[in-house]
Amino acid sequence: MTGSLGPFSLPTVAVAAAALLAWLVARYLLRGTDATARRTAASLLLDALFIGLLAARAAYVLRWWPDYAAAPLSIVAIGDGGFTVWVGLPVALGWALWRVRRDASARRPMLCGFVAGVALWGAAQVGLSALQRTAPPLPPLTLATIDGRPVALDAYRGRPVVINLWASWCPPCRREMPVLEKAQADHPDVTFLMINQGEAAHTVEAFVQSQGLQFNHLLLDPASQTMRAASARALPTTLFYDTQGRLVEAHLGELTAARLRDTLQRRLHRAPVPPPP
């Protein structure tokens, strides 16, 4: 799936690669020093990364505080990918500079490692943007409603579309479904397609009724065609398509209300969209 490498999202892989490069650069520049100095510089970089991530997460939570306050446990659900990078980077750099303020020998290797890591991360963001522009379009599949009516996914082109791939046996799918139900009500200009993977109609209907959920577009995909078409590797997976049917973002794993609202605003509300039919 565009947006993932195995079980990890590509942005997560980019951060890990940037941290590794920063560590390697600092270690290389300190190759002539003793082992203790090398370990100290490497530890500083990793500590700076941790501090920066904490600051980036805190800033993101504050930005979307009403959503996080409504579900406090979602604050620690960092798998949603909610981080404000432009806050985390200067905090990480400032903390690292403060730690080496009296150690000139470690300052240059640490700074060079930091700059190398940030450069790699920035290049990865450019690459990810280019990759996203070549992502596959809305799959040309025909699925079915609960009552057996055939529905072509192509019929939903022309309006923003959010596809959620789920199953009733999947705990994170079950947890995020009320979030998606509320988003459906809050964003009537966006079509939410809840596409069940691999289960029979009576199983899906019984589950939805037992949970008191109501979705406008509940579709069945007993052969899991959509997962294969999107190269999705796990459930839940949420795919965001613009009005031209182009994939603009993909999220592997459980979505928090804040992350969903953020993605909808950044990715699907950039231009006017047709009113709901």
C-alpha cells in the first residue's frame, strides 16, 4: 500500500532512517575519540529525538485538544501519527545545543549528525509527496450492499471519498468505528465507504446493529478484493481519495478523532466540493 513498508508507515520509516543516519554521522566524526565520547554523542542524538517527539506530540495534542479531551486515552495513541514537526525540530535542536554548551568537541559531530538526519527526513518527505501523486486511483471494483445491490466504486468519483477497510473480529476496527460514524455526520460533503473484508452479510448486519452504528454506505467485500487492489497489509486501513479519485493519503491502523479530522482538513477540504446528492 502506498504509505507503508511492511507493517510500518513510510513516514515512520523515514524518521527511523533519519535518526540512524544522524547517529552514524556523529559516530563517524568522533571516530578518533575514545569510546565514551562516541557513546555520549550518540546518546545525545537519541535523547534529542525523544525530546523532539514529545514536544511535537504535545503541540499536536494542544492543536486538536477538544478531540483528544473527549477521549483522553487517544493522547498516548501515537500510532495515529499526530506530530507537529515544526515544533519538534527546534525543540530537539535547542535541547541538544544546551547539552553540549560546555563540550566543544562534541558540538560539531552532534550538529552535523542532526543536520544530516533532518536533510534525509526532508528528502524523504519530497519523495513521499511524489510517490503519493503516482498512487493508484479509486479501485474499479463492484461490491455489494447489505441487501445484495451491486455498487461500483467508480460511481463515487466527483466527491471526496474515505474508504475504511474493516472486519468485525478486528479490535482496532471496532474501536475506531464510532469515530468514523461521527466524522460522517460532521462532514456531509465527504463520502465514507465502510467496506467490510471477508465476512458474510448476516455477520456484518448483526455486528452493526449490536453496536448501534449507522453508516450511509456500508459495503460487503467477501473476497477482500479492495485489500488486494490497495495492497493493504492489515486491518483497519483507511484510504483518502480526492474528487478526481486520486489517493491522497493512506493510514494503516486505528485512527483517532483528531487525526481523522486533521487529515480531512488537510487533504480533502482544499477545494470546494459538490454538495451531497
